[in-house]
Amino acid sequence: MTAAMNNMRADVFFTASDNPAQPKQAALAVEHLMTRMSGGRIMKNVEMTVDGTMLTIRVDLSKEFGPSASGKTIIIASTEGNVTIPNREEKVGLNVYRKKS
């Protein structure tokens, strides 16, 4: 991800939290930008932020993205493979799921 994209994400994030007049539109803009990661890969319901050397990953546990390929679990969040942490060289791979009831 380019530095310009990271700056844009940060600007939109702060605008969304500071502008209560249009919270729904701002939240959607943040969600869209926060799901775009390196290589154009789209993550599902995963937000990553870095503050110094601390990585924070946020997942909304109320969301669902349907059944897994095997059909045994329900996907809640995924990085869709390994992705580079913003402005770092490390990578992270995350899958959050629950057993199908």
C-alpha cells in the first residue's frame, strides 16, 4: 500500500469520527477504505491500525459473510490470506469463524 493511501485512510478515519452530521456515509467510506489492503486484496470485516510498534486489529463479531467452503463454519472476518501490515514489512493472516449451528 502506498503512503498516499495510508494518509487517505487516516484522514477519512478521523473525518468519520469527528463529523457526526453524516455518520452512516462516513462509516461506509471508512469501512471501504479499511478493507482495501496491499495488492488490491479485499479483506472481510478486518481493520488494522499501527500505533508505534503496536498493531490493533478490529473485527465486528456481529457480522457474517456466509458459510466457509466446507460449509462447516460461518465466516465472520478474514484477511483473505496473508496481507502486509500498513507501513510495515510484517504480514498477518486472520480468519474469524464460528461453528455452523
